[in-house]
Amino acid sequence: MSSSSSGGHPDELLEVGRIEKAHGLKGEVVVSLVTNMVADRTAPGAVLRAGERDLVIVGSRPHGNRWLVTFDGVTDRDDADALRGTTLLAEPLATAGEDPGPPSATADHGQEVVAFVHELIGRRVVDQRGLDHGPVRSVIENPASDLLELDDGLVPLTFYRGTDPEAGTIAVDVPDGLLGDTDEG
């Protein structure tokens, strides 16, 4: 028994994955992850919230581009099937005592740009010319690059350059014409 709990209010939890289906007969499930902190989220003892229930990972292993995960108390195919389609949530690692680094970094000088979905939704998108393209409505999962959904189009996250928390904006560097605007210079 673990006294650990994801305990946070659902609005404070981050989506980290989804249970796709049962795998085998002993309670293992196939999980698609949407996190760059895979080792932390799949480690034995990690706690993930599934609806109103906390699930404690007993074991996990990679399976193609997904993971096979065994949770404490999920012991057969029926238990695993009952979890099909469940969204998995977890506390941000910074509040769990770990430092994931800055939520965003500039793409200048070859640094990897990291963005947390919950920090993008609702922020206004401003391109390199200073044009405001409105708020991010959602982030769409896409194999090549996740997409920021705006009222006037889609912006691949590869064009994301950073977040300005004070201004509540997201900076993007998009090619001319991507969002229906043209360089009238």
C-alpha cells in the first residue's frame, strides 16, 4: 500500500497519457504517453490519476512508441479493459520535488524548446512581425509536430519560440502565408 497520492485538484494536474487498451490476460495495459518525462511517469511507484482513482505503477516497459504498464490492483484482463480510454493525469514534477527545468527555452543557439500544453491554451499568439493571431484554442496531437489551433489556422509547434508570461503571449516565427497573412512590406 502506498500512502502517495496525486492528491492535487484536477485543474492542477497535467495530462500525461491515455490508456488505449488491455494487453494480455494479467492486467497489463497499453499506454500512449504525452510527456517528455517518460522515465519519471513510468517508474515503479509513480502515481497517476485516472478519473477519481489513483493508479500506482508496479511495472512498465516500452512497446513500440507506447508503453505496457502494470498498475497495483489491476490483475486481470477485465480490470484492464475497464480502464480502456482513460486519461491519465499527474502532478507537475516541480511540485513533486523535482525540477523539470524552465517551461520554455529559446530556440536560438540550438536549445530545445519545451512547452507545457496547459501553459499554451488561452494565450495569444504573436508572430515575428508582431501580428496577433488570437488565443490558442487547443493543441492537436500530430506525428510530425503538435499543432496550435487558432481561429485563423494551425501553427506547428516547431515554429514556437517561447512564452512571455507577463504579456500572456506566445511568440512564433511562421513562414509568410501560413496564417493567411502576406508580407505587404
